[in-house]
Amino acid sequence: MSMTALFLILAALQVKHLFADYVLQSAWMVRNKGRYAHPGGLAHSGLHSALTVLVLVFAPLGLGAVLLIALGEFVIHYHMDWAKDAILKRSTATPKDWAYWVITGLDQFVHQVTLLGIALAAVLLA
């Protein structure tokens, strides 16, 4: 896979993340990500995975590899969001507090590292 293709995959995954985590995420998803196995959290992570499939369908990968990568993202994204919400609900941290932003930043960091992992998997499996 060329450096240009890798760059385009990374850029598309960033846009995908913006849309899935901010533009298309509903209040129902946000409210329920901290309730384990709730359809809201599952739908949110499913949205991420579905958009990742749309990005990777243009990569030189087989459908099986694309679906396996998307499944991995689903599991990681779901559990990171659930853990973040569970931690925030047990704490007294609000958006006015440093701890809230550290926890939220760690959540976003894990998502970004996941996107790098997706790109690496695409390169290795191409």
C-alpha cells in the first residue's frame, strides 16, 4: 500500500470519527453508553464500525479483513466509551473539573490510537 493510500485512509478515519462521535451521535446514544449492553451504546459503536467498513471498502483488502477490523473497533470503542461513562458517573467530576477533561481526553486518545491500529492493520493485511 502506498504512503498516499495510507494517508487517505487515516484522513478518512479522522472524518469518520468526527461524524460518528459528534455529528451523528444522538442524545439517546450519549445517555446510554454507560449502561452495559444498552442498545444506545451498541448503536453508537455500531455506527463507528459501519463507517469504518465504508472507509476500508476502498482499501485493497478482502471483505473478511474489513469486517474483522470493524469488529475489533466495535469491541474497543464500545468498552472504552462504557468505561469512560462508568468512571465519570462514579466520580463527582463535571465539565468544570480537570479530572473530567483528563478522563475524556484519555477516551479520545484510545479512539485515536484505535484508528492508527486500523490503518496499520489495513497496511499489514493489504
